[in-house]
Amino acid sequence: MKNRRTLKARIIRPYTYLAIFLGIIVYAMHSTIVFRALKNQDREYRALIESSFKKNLVLAAQTHNKYIENLMLSETRNLADSLASLAISDEIEINKVMDDILLSYKATRKSIFSRFAIINLAGVFLFDSEGKLPPGKNYKTFKKEFPELYVFMKAALTKKELFGNLECQKPITAKLTNRYIASVRIPETSLFVFTDHHQSAFNKKLYSTLTEEKENNFKILYKKAEGDCWNSIFRAAIWTLLILFVFVAATYWIGSKIAEKISSPLVQVQRCLKKYGKGHFHAEIPESGSIETANLVKAFNKLGKNLNIYMNKLKDEITTRNTIENEIKVAKNIQNSIIPHVTGEFDNTIFSLYSKLIPAKEVAGDFYDFFFLDEEKTKLAFLIADVSGKGIPAAFFMCILKTITKIFCLTAGIKPEEVLKKTNQFICKDNAEYMFATMFLGFYDLKTGDFNYANAGHHPTIYITKNRGIEEFGLLKNTVLGFYPEHKYNSGYKHIQNGEKLVLFTDGITEAESSDGKEYGLERLYKILSKNIEASPKDICEITIEDVCRFQSNILFDDITILVFHRK
């Protein structure tokens, strides 16, 4: 039942997974769009703020320039009026009133300009507040080094007053500087006063202030846009979860109804099968649902009828089988009763004899027998045989063969080969099933030790000498019993001395197979006999059969029979 799910689960689960998957896809797409919009908005905000920044910078610069122009011209006029009150007209007079000029400059030190110079109409410097321009230097020397200043001063010498914003480049460092210059003619003289103001500090401060304002504005706008973005994502997540919940609930309800409608006949089939499991095969299922389901129900109803018929037949067969098994048990009991059991008269001071048979099925086709041939019990007959086939037919044939063989053996003066001949002729008359058997028969004289034997297609007998040697004998090339009624059987002779043994066995021992297909064989039999050569006949039989059964893992494919005779 691993990985099995109900029909409801099979219907609901895939659609639920599909809804979750689509929800994740939609939510991811929405988030992607929102973040992309935030990124675009960020670019737009930056462009807008940057444009505003540039406009504000230009407007502030223009406003500042106008303010500086008015202020510098006003301050320069005041300085010119102060110089005019000194009544100077040339360089000699300026040197005379140098202290007064510097005092006047200091008085304007707090003004907008940082330095001033006095130039005559010819463009010759008469005074420089910083002392960098020596008296007598003409402005024309600026033509190469400071062309912008040269142009401005040339124009200023022709006008009453002039203001200029110059961008000058230093020769050595090549650094650009903004300079505001104002020129005013000193009243009632031919002299001009030039004032200078450096704009770099103001521009830096202005740029820094506007840049800081720009960044603050951008942060405010971005924070607002980012908040709107996350609010949108949060709202999208809430709506996605709500839609998923509604979809899953609807899928569950619809799937339950569909599964109930589809599986209703199957549930009835399941209930019917439970009744079948309890032996109630008369139960029927109403045919409903789709054509396929109705056909399935029809098939189960037919199955129930067939099972009912089958069970009735099975009951009859069980009754018949029980009868047969009882008969087999009776046959087994009969077979066990006709096979001789070792008694004290077969285990005495002269000899010892023991035999054992393990059937592959309930009854065996192998058999053995031993009995005395005379009233004085000086002559002993023993035999071992193997009937073709197994089971009841072989057991039935064995009973007939054993009975007639013993009858012929007890005929006065008969020899082993004659017994086999008569037995063969008897069973060949009415052998419609062509059954046959192999047999080894021997007569042993307890007085003389003479052992006369005959062999009808059976394998040799093992002879254990008193010197612990193991030999084979008895293979006379005679045919099996049951095929040729005119066949004449040969006989053999062996002298059995005190301390020697005979071992008779069927092919259930030598042809026993292991799980890997190997045969037990004569070599293994010789080996087990050699290890237990001094054991009693009973122990030899028990040990040998136990070893054979263990060799084939107690799975017998043929009857196992062994007979051991020991002359003490």
C-alpha cells in the first residue's frame, strides 16, 4: 500500500499544487514588476532632482553674481570717493599719501573685495594693496598670461565703471579660478581703482549645500517610493493568499463531490469484497456510475457468482481429497505393515541385519524383505527392489511384486535366478501400464557362508571385507522385471566370512541431488561407510540416510532404501 492515495486526494492534490505554483509565479512576477518600477522611479527621481539641482545651481549663481556686482560696484565707488578726497593725481602724490590709502583700504577690508589697485589712464599700475604688482607695470603685460584680464582692463580704461566675472587659468597649475573685478574712475582724476574678489569658496559652499539638499530630497523620495513598493508587495501577498485559500477550498469541495460520485460504486465494490473475504459470495452490487464503472461492477457480480460455484466445487473436491488422503493413509499403513521389521531372530550371535526405507511421498515404490527359507532357520533370504515411478501406482505394484517374490522364494529347492525368472513371467502377463522394477535377491547359508544371488537390473552391492576393504559385486547384466517374459537370469556366488558385511541400497542414495545439482554418488557413499565401518548395521543405516538427507537439504526426489547384513 506504499504511495497509495484516495481518489479525492488524486483530484485535489494536483490542482492545489497547480494553484500554489501559479500563485508563486504571479507573486514573483508582481514583485519583479514592482521592483522594476521602483528602479525606474529611482532613475526618474534622480533625473528630476539632478535637473532641479542644475537649475537651482544656475539660478543661485546668477542671483549671487548680480548681488556681487551691485555690492562690489557700490564698495568700489565708496573707495573711489575716499581716494578722491585725498586729491591724488599721479604716482608721486600716491606715495605721499600711502599711509592714508592703506588706512582707507583697511577701512574697507570687511567689504566684499579682498584687494584693490590704482591704475592711470595709460594702464600703468600706481598702487597694489598686496604688493604683488610693482608700480610702473603696464596691464598690457597680461595679454599673454591673463588674456581675459587684459581684455577687461582695456575696456575698463575707456569707461567710467565696469564689472566683470572672469574665469582665469593660472599658467603654472592650469587651475581655473572665478574672479569678480570692478573698475571705477576716481572722480576729478584720470586714475582708476580696480577691486578683486575670488568666487571659489562661495561656489564650493554653494555646490556643497545644493548637493546635500539634492541627496536629502532623493532620500525622502526614494524612502517614500520604497515604502509604496513594500506596501504593494505586502498587499499582493495578502491577496494571493486569499485567492489561494478560496481556490483550495473550492477545489476541495468540488473534488470531494466528484470523488464521492466517482468512487461511490467503488466503495460498494470494496464492501462487497469484504463480504467475499468472509465467504459471502452471494452479495451483489447495484450497477451504477459511468459505463466503465458499471462494467467493473458487472464483472465483480459475475466474479461473485463464479466464486460461489467454485467454492461449491472446492468443497466437493476437498471432500474427495480428504477421502483420497484417508485412503493414502490406509495404503501407507498397509505398506508399513507388509515391510518386515527387525526382530531378535535377525540380530543374534551369528548375524545381524537391519534395513530402513524413507519414502519421497506418502507411500514408496522401493521395498526390501528378509525371511528364513527353512524351518531350521539356517538359510536366509533378503532382497531390495526399486519400482518405476512413485506414489500410489508404484506402491501398489510393489505390494504385488513383494508378495509373489516371497511366494516363489519359499518354493522348495528354488534358486535366486529362478525366482526372478518366475516373478518376471508373472508380472509380464498383465502389465498394461508397462511398469517395471529392479531387484537384488540373495540366499545365504548360515552354516557354510555361501551366498547365492541374482540381479534384475539393479546396481551392484557393496561388500565390506573383514580386512576393512570395500568392494563391489553383483552386476550380472540381467534385464529389469516386467519387460521380457522369456528372459533368463544369471546368478552369482560369494562366500561371506565372519566379520564381513553386505550393503544393499537403491538409487535414491547415489542419485540424490544437492541444491546446486551435484549427485551424492558412490564416492560419498564409500566415504561414509569407511568412516563407520565398525558400526552396527542399524547405525550404518541411520548415519548413511542422515548424510544423504542433509546433502539434499531434506528435499527428497526419490525413495531412499538401505539394507545392511553383518556376518558376526
